[in-house]
Amino acid sequence: MSNLFPVTLEGASVRRAGKTLVGPVDLELQAKGVTIVIGPNGAGKTSLLRMMHGIARLGGGSIRWACPPEEARAHQAFVFQQPIMMRRSVLGNLTYPLRLAGQSRADARDRAIQAATEVGLGDMLDRPAPYLSGGERQKLALARALITRPELLFLDEPCASLDGRATREIEEILTRAAAAGTRLIMSTHDMGQARRLASEVLFLLNGNIHEHSPAKVFFDGTPSAQAQAFLKGDIVE
Amino acid sequence: MLVQCAFGDDILEIWSGITEAFWLLVTLDADLVEITLRSLYVTLTALVIASAIALPLGALLAVRRFRARRMTIAVLNALMGLPPVVVGLIVYVMLSRSGPFGVLGLLFTPTAMIIAQVIIIVPLIASIAHQALRELWSDYHDLLISMNTTQTQRVQALLWDGRRALLTASLAGFGRAIGEVGAIMVVGGNIDHHTRVLTTAIALETGKGEFALALGLGFVLIAMAIAVNLAIHVIGQTERGGRW
């Protein structure tokens, strides 16, 4: 296993049509923990995650991993807010990343069945993935992202439109993954979820990192006035 | 009175066409079987070759952003309306004794007909395939980029997961090729027992005034087109239960 961390962002930004979506961001993240990204709508949470993962083009500045960038990309995965289901069976969705990584058909199948069982999809292996319910889709997307055992997993509001039960199941999977050593960077709207999962918090405001602190300090200490207002549920601009 | 008579004649003509077709089929008329099989051979071969070219091309146009992309798509769409007779003429010139490929001696052979049909249906299949796969690609874009796929792997994923839509594209190509007469008449020459197919036979019989036989052949052609379409759909759906 290679080591991605620490990762350093220097003046990194994403622009679209002349408008800066996020940045310039200066940030250093260490190898341990669960980073929760919070902030009001339009603060640039999604753009920050996409930029770090490399699916949004860097408009300026730099991102430096502790290993070569191609290697870093190979050890990351991303779970989108709207889970992207390939038009295949549950099993087909799970074997795809393994087959890309060069595993044999039989090995990939065994591993996929195991992964599906772990997230509670073991009895719907042959169901077409686009026909799953919202919660099942997100669990499948999560299992598919974790199946290659990435060192770092990005999650963009994975529970945004899910009911309580699906949210709890997803949080359980995430807690297990974190305990097994997967580094999580996740954005969320749900402050309860942020409190439950976070070991550190990134508070974004207007495309910039307003605060970067350990979860304890952020939630129970004395964060900035804007962060306090945001936690209270006020509208922050 | 006169109009009614003509109308009656037409009905009679169609009726005798149906009976003619019926007898041709029931007696498995040797000539009919031969030209039907040749029709199928020429068109299915052209379809396989054209699909092998056009489907990956459609996928590549969806996945890849290159400078001439818009231009290529516009040209493909324009070529969908390519007049078959003109294609036939160009292939004829290319394959004729004095043409660049004259030494191959392909003119007035089924191979020449296949070449002409491939040229006619490649733009059609590629264009429809591109339309269908463009949508699929906008779904898959973020995921496949996130997974670090190569261009080839992206094309493969689109071709496999979009296979139902691609079947429709290929069937459209089949429809155009099986009913085509202009190009294969020019390059094939409608030679009996050699390059005669259903459409050229119909043109010939119509020209000779043998309307019943022409109609009979026409019904066989329609029945065959429907049968091939149904067969392909059945194969496509039994392969997996779900539909998408």
C-alpha cells in the first residue's frame, strides 16, 4: 500500500465560466480520521471534493499528494450525491471496478458477492441496478466504491435524499470502513450526521475554508460567529 | 364507372400478388429461395461489417472531445440521407476495370453490393448510435472518470451497457439495406443466379409488367424484414429479463 497523506492544497481553485466555485484553498490533511465538510448551499462543498478527487479541473494552484498523482488517483474512490448506477445487475456493478483492476472473472465474482452481502444486498445480486430503491442504490454505490479497498473515499452528501433507516445503514458501513483504515472525506447537510461521524470539520463559506478544526472544538468549543450562526440554523451569507 | 373498374383491377392485382406469393412460398420456388437467401446474405454481411465500424465510431464520438468532433457529427447526419444511386455510381467507378480497384475484379459481384450497402448504412447506424450513447455517457461520465478508465474501457462500457439502443440502430441499418435497390442494381447488375436479389428482381418484374410476381416478391421481402426484426428482438430480450 502506498501512502497518499499528507495532502497539501496550495491556492487550489475551480472556476467555471469565469466564476470561482471554490478557492483559493490552502489546506493540509493528515492520514487519520473522518473529515466532514459542511457549509451553506453554494459554499463549494461539492466543488472542493471534486477538485481534490481530480474530476473537476484545477483552475489554479496545486494539490500535492505524498505519492505521484496517478498513484494517488488509483487509491481513491468517489460516491456521488445521486448514485450513478451502471445499467447492469447489482453483481455487474460490483464486479466492474475489480475487472478494471485486472482481477479474473471468478475472483471478482466472489469478492462482489461478499461485498453485496456486507451491505445487505446479498439477496438481490441479479436485480438490475437502475431498478433499486434510493437507499439500495446508495448502498450499492458505496459498496462499489469500497470494493477496491481505496485508501481515501470521497462522499458528496451520500444520505441527502434517504430515509432514516437507509441513512443509519450507510453510516454503519462508513464507520466500519473508517475503522478498517479508509480515510473519509464527506460533505453533508445533516448536522446530526456530522456530529456522529466527524473527527475533524471543514466549514466552507463562499468558496473558502472558513474553519478547519477538530470536531470537538468545532461543535462544543467556540467556533467563529458565522459557524455558530450556521450551527444554530441561521442563514449565513 | 371507369374509376371503379381501375380500382377493381388494382384489388385483383394485389390479390393475385398474394396468391402468387403464397404459391411461391408453399412450393419453395427454387429461384425465390435463391434470391431470398442472396438478399439475406448481402444485407446481413453488410450489416455486420457496418455495425463493427459504426457502433464503436458512435461510442467514440460520444466519449471523446476532439477538434473535428462537431464537424464529424454534422457530416454523419448529412450522410444519413446519402442517395443510394450516387453511392452505387461511385462504387461502380472505383471498381470498374479502369478504376483504382479494378484489378480486384469485384464489379457485378455480391461483394460489390456489400461494399455499397456498407457505405450507405454506416452513417445511419453511427448517427443513431451516437444519439443513444450520448445520453448514456452523460449518465456515466463522472463515474467512469472517477474510476480512472481509459478511453477504450469507456467505449467498451458504453457499447455493452447501451446494447439495447444499439440493436435499434443496427435494425434501422438493416431496414435501409434490405429495401435498397438503386446502388446494388448499379454495382451488382441484377444478373440472374449471380447478383439478383429480391429488390432488383421486383424492379425487373415490374419493368416487364409481371405485376403479380413483383407483388409476390414484395410480400416475401416485407415478411422477411419483419421476421428478421422480430427474431433479433426476441434474441435481445431473452438474453436478460430486465429492460432498460
